[in-house]
Amino acid sequence: MNDYKHILLAVNYSAQNDYVANKAKSLADTYQAKLSIIHVLDNIPMPDTNYGSVIPLKENSNYDLLEAEKTKLMELGKRLAVSEDNQWLVWGVPKEEIVEIATQQHIDLIVVGSHGRHGLALLLGSTANSILHHANCDVLAVRLLDN
């Protein structure tokens, strides 16, 4: 394993989000690496905006769903001691946006939760699997327990 300098935590606010976040924080602490967070919005409609797919955290909008997502990201960032400059809220396809930010920010390791799908779900692919095959850096897929 390399000495990681910049770790990207990809979050989706599932029930096991804290488990994955704690793994990423522990790795960042172990390697004394910078920790960044990304959350990709793919489940709420995108309003007409001037800022494209990356959403500025410091600008307020009149869109309640967007503000709720910003709040969750910023609260997680505060809990993990991640500066706002290293938090990204992005609209789009998660596997594409996560890999794009990782490339732009020179990420060494992406940490993402994975359900370890089988059968048809595996053939269709998961976000973690797609990131693993398209990222230009290491990817740690943290196995999530099926509830």
C-alpha cells in the first residue's frame, strides 16, 4: 500500500454511512493524509442554476432539498474535520462525478461503501465497481452489511 496523501470519501447517506466515514477518517489519520468528501446528487431534480454541476456550499438557494443535502455534507465535514474547500456536492452520475473530482484533485485513494452485489446486480454493475474500474487511483470498497 502506498503512503496516501489525499483521500476522497464518497458518501451516499445510507444507514451505514458513518461506518464508511470512520474507515476513511482512520486511514487519513494513519497516513496523515488530507481527507476530502464528495456527495453526488442523483436522486433530486436539478434546478436551473448558473453554477453547473458542482454546487457552491457557501451560496444559499431557495431549493429546500438542496439546502438539506448541503447541511448533511457540511455536518459530516465538521465531524470529520474536513475543511469546506475539500467538500464537494455535485449533481450527476455518481461513478462519473466521483472519478472526475478524484482526477482533478489528485486523489490517491477513494473510499466508498459497497454491498458486494451478486448475480444480475453484479452484471449491471454498482457505483463502487464502476469507480474501481475507471479511477486512476486506488479504491477501497468498504463492505456494507445487508440489513
